[in-house]
Amino acid sequence: MSIDEKTSTPTPAAARDGRPSMPRWLLGLGPVVLIAVLMAVFALLNGPGLAKLGEGAPPKEEVTIEDVRFLPGQIQITARNEGPDPVTIAQVNVSDYYASFTQTRNTMAPLEATTLTVNYHWVDGDPYEIALVTSIGGKIPATVDAAALSPERGTSFFGLMTLLGIYVGVIPVALGMLWMPFIRRSSASWIRLLLGVTVGLLAFLTVDATLEGMELVAGSGAFGGPLVVFLGAFAAYLVLEATDAWMRGHQEPAPAGTPAVLPPRRLALLIAIGIGLHNLGEGLAIGSAYAVGSLALGATLIVGFAIHNTTEGLAIVTPLAKEPARLGRLAVLGLIAGAPAIAGALIGASVYQPTLAAFLLGLGAGAVAQVAFKILPLMKDSTGKILNPLGSAGIILGLATMFLTGLLVQA
């Protein structure tokens, strides 16, 4: 065999036969185009031979109530059709009373929404059970624990939502980061304990966000139902893993035999991102609850949120125990973790969609879970054990702290 034969690349059969070879991108695009053409023909012909398959079967109704607003002498309800079939709202029942109403769209096509204006003299503070009755007798329920006049969505309203996000997100995280001097003077044993506390905090946030997201879409099969929570969690986990791998590829390789642990600055950044995604979902829930009048913004509740979320700041600064304390870097980390609560409150107060909220909560759950796994190697003691007495005690303490402070924010 000649040198040219040894070093040459394989030649396509078509080229060896003297025929020009097709570009690789065209070979990949061909099946996609063919599938699209076949699906279009199938849709235009309305499924040849399958016309009688759905005869006699009732349409599938998947309707979600996205917003309930109480105005003087009226109740405004926004509903969206999340199912595959058109839906018509025929009646509105408010606490066993069928009220007259108007609506912006008589029939909702898939993914369309309608706003119903119900004529009803509601009483401030009273609970109400609302049910939208469809043309085929289906019921879409909604419960309001205590009716209250809905605020006007103007500049002052969104300013209030911004202030709320600062109260429950930015300020608590900043307060938690004030533990930095204490952590810097702590011994290795104390750092191991605090890392365990951080893992416990993140584990609690993972479970809490997952359960809250599943509760939002419980009983609904639209857009996959509870599956969207796990989809969001898995997507966030993969994105953070890919981000970490990308950052690893842009740094000098570690010496042979060095344990594979994240640098403290990068770990603190990942923690801040994970907590920020969680606070985005939390702000979304708070903003939407206030927009429909089901959240009383008292001083006690604000204090409860502050205490509950202050521990998140501790989680961010713990890996930086032996790093130079730069105020600018800490401020950026605090904003990454706390500021998403502002965006969540604004989104939740203006456009609330349960499936989107569940997906965002899933994002937060997956993000904090990924970060918790990254912290575990830093908890190893001299024997190489991760779940040593100090680390295990820290995890339990973190879980207990989040549980007990969480009792303060039940609204």
C-alpha cells in the first residue's frame, strides 16, 4: 500500500463510482422534509380512514383559571383553554348562585383565553367558591378564601411588587451574607458543619419547590401536568452542569491526584444562581397571590420571609471562607440570588399561568439540587468520608432551620 493510500481519508462510494456525493446537511434535512410533507397531507385529508374514530366521544376539556379580580359589583375571571378541543363557558356559579356575565370570547380555541365579567355584589372578607360551567356540563372550580378589592395594575402597583421582591429576596440574602466575618474566622471543623448546613438548606429548597410546583398543576393533564416540574428541574440541572463544564474547560488543569472539587468562587456563583432561580419561582407565587387578593401583606409575614430567606445568604458565603472578601463580588452574588424575586413578583402579578409557574419552580428545584451535589465533596474529613458526624449534623440543622422558619411564611 502506498503512502497516499495510508494517509487518505475514506472516499464515499458515490465518489468512487464517479457520481457526485450529496452534502451531509442535505442527507440530514431530507427525512425532516419528508416527515413534514406527510404530516401536512395527513392533516389536509383529515386522517384518511379515521374519520369515524372519534364519533360519540365527548370533547376533552382542560381549562385553567389564571386570574380572579374583585371589582366594585363585579368579579373578573380569566380562563384559558389548555386542551385540544374548543371550549365554551355557558354559566358561572358563585357560591351556589348562577350569575349573569359577559365574556370577551364566546368559544376558546386551544390555548386561547377569555375574560368573564360576572355581575355579583360580593362582600369584603367573605370566602367564595366559583365554578365555570361549560356547554357540555364540565366544571372548572376556583376558591377564594377572602375576597378583597383588587388593586389597579398601574405604576404604583408594580412599584409595590418591586418593593415586595426586595423585601423577600434582596434584603434577606444580603443580611445572610453578613455572616461572612464569622465564617472567615471559623476553624475547618466549623466550616465543615456550615457546609452541611448549606446542603441541608438546598435540599429543603429542592423538595419544597418540587412539591409546590406539583401542587400548582395537580389534577391537570395540560402540557404534561406535574411532568413540567421534573422537566424544569432536569433542564436546570443540565444547564448548570454544562456551565460548570464550560468553566472547567477555560481554566488550567488541576495537578494529578488533586481532588475534583469546584473552586470556591465558582461554587458560590453556582449557589447564587440556584437560589436565584428558586427565588424567581417564589416571587412568582407571591406576586400572583397578592394580585388576586389571597395574600395579606402584613409586617409579620414580611418578617417571616426575611428570616426564612436570610439563611440563603449564609449558603452563598460559606464556600468563600478562605477567599479575599471583596465587597463588589459579594454584592453581585447577592443580586444574582435575590433580585429574581423582583422579576418573579412582577410576572406573577401581571401574567400568571400555573403551568409556567410550576415549570419555573422546577427550574429552581433542579438548580439547587445540582449545587448541593457540588458541595458534598468539600465536606470530606481526614478519612475521606462525606457524611461524617459534623457534616451530617449540619445537614440536619439546615433542614430543621428551613422547616421551622418556613412555618412563619404560611399565608
